Amino acid sequence: MRHSVEELKVVARLASAGHDFPRPVVKASRNPALMLWRWWVASLLPGMGMFSEAYFIFAIGNIEPLLAIQYPSCFGDAEPFDCNQSTMDNIQNIEISAIIVGMLSFGFIADVIGRKWGSRMTMLIMFIGACLLTGAYGPNAQVFLSVFCFSLFFYACGVGGEYPLAASSASERAEADPKLRKRRGEMVVLTFSQQGWGNFTNTLVILLLLAVQGATGDVSSKEAETTWRLQFGIGALICFCVTAYRWMYLEESEVWRAEHESVKQELKDEQDPAALLGKRSWREHFCHF
């Protein structure tokens, strides 16, 4: 009896709970600093993508007053209005639309190419988008708004992909460790808790940059631009570090790899040519949705 790819995936997923993957032996330590470091690496480092996401996404609202100072006839209330009103009213919708596109795209792609390459791709997109936001420029307010919105859309596509990848990676990381299998929810929550730290860090960076410039009262256009560009630049540096880490050190999910190999072996045993990887029918592709 032959089985479909989707049936084999379900069986492989159910069987993965019984996998016992070899775990590295870690010498116990009572050093509080070392214990905290190990906990951070195991629980929070995988959530740095969510940290970067929150740093930028929540920054859009935080820097609006600064953009209003630099471009009063676009982001402010100055007359006449120089920017397209529809674009201004839909900045948040542009952001949300890109996140949805990223979720749907990378949620599917990561099931095919794996968590490692999916995470690398999303973080690379976020890094490029962060650089675009940092250097956004235009000879007038309308051109700047267009460049800014395009950069935001590009960045948010990576953000959308980070959501399903962060959740699945955290869950599978716990599933691969017998000691953490009953704490999958905790691992996912710890990963997503980095969003709060990202938002807090962004707000703190903006306040510190203003304080360093002595802009504790009225803020000039130059001070406003320096502040929002530098805070985006710091965020881009964080994205670069996370991207470099994922390209150099990130390992493939053991659970995904075991399931993938199990499905491939079953297909090979059944000699099902219609279910070869990368040559599935459109109907089988849309089963993911």
C-alpha cells in the first residue's frame, strides 16, 4: 500500500517524539555567571530574531515624532501637505501586509529547505531591510516616504518569516531533548519574550541618543535625523550579528532532519515517483495551506 507525502509526514511527526538524539555532555557548574550564560544561549539566543524584529517594528511608532520634525509637511501637520495622504494612512497596513506575505512564504519554504536555511534567509532579508531603512533618503518628502515604505515592506517580509521559523525551531529544539519535551511551551514563550526586550532596547537607545546630543527640550531637524538614523543603524548592527551567527553556527533542526529522512526513506521503499522531493504536484504543495 502506497502512502501520500502528507500521510508520511504525519507518521514521521508522531514518531519523532520517540527519537532520542545524542546530547552533548555539559559539565555542571555553580558559577552564577556561567549558569546564566548557558541559560541565555539555550533559551534566549534563538529568539534574537524576534528581538531584532521588535526593535524595528515598534521603532516606527517611536520615531514618528522625529520624522515629523524633519518632514513637517509629510509626517507632521504643516500645510501644504507634500506627501500622498493614502500612503501616509497605510504605513501600518504596508507593514502588516509584508508580515503576512513573509509568514505564508517562509512557513512553506522552511518545511521544504529546512529550519537552518529558512532562518538564514529571513535574517538576511531583515539585515538588508535594516540597511535600507537606515539609509532611506529622498530629494523631497514624497520620494523619502516612498523609499521608506519600500524599505519597511522589505524588512517586514523577513519579520513575517521569522514568526513561524522561531516558533517551530523553539518547539523542535525542546522536542529533541528528552529533558525539555514537556517544556516546549516554555521554550516558545522564552523565544518570543525577546520581543519585549527589543521594544525596550529601542526606546532606551532613542532616549540615550537624544540625551547625548543635549536634545532634552526642543529637538532640531538635524538632531531628529541623527537620532532615528543612528537607532536604525544600531539595529542593523544587531541584525548583522544575528545573521553572522546563523550562517556560521546555526545547526539544522534534528527533529526536522529526522522527519525529512524518514519520509525520504519511506518514499524510496515504496518507489513512489510522484512524491519525489522538489517534484510534487501543485495539489500536494497546497496541502500545506
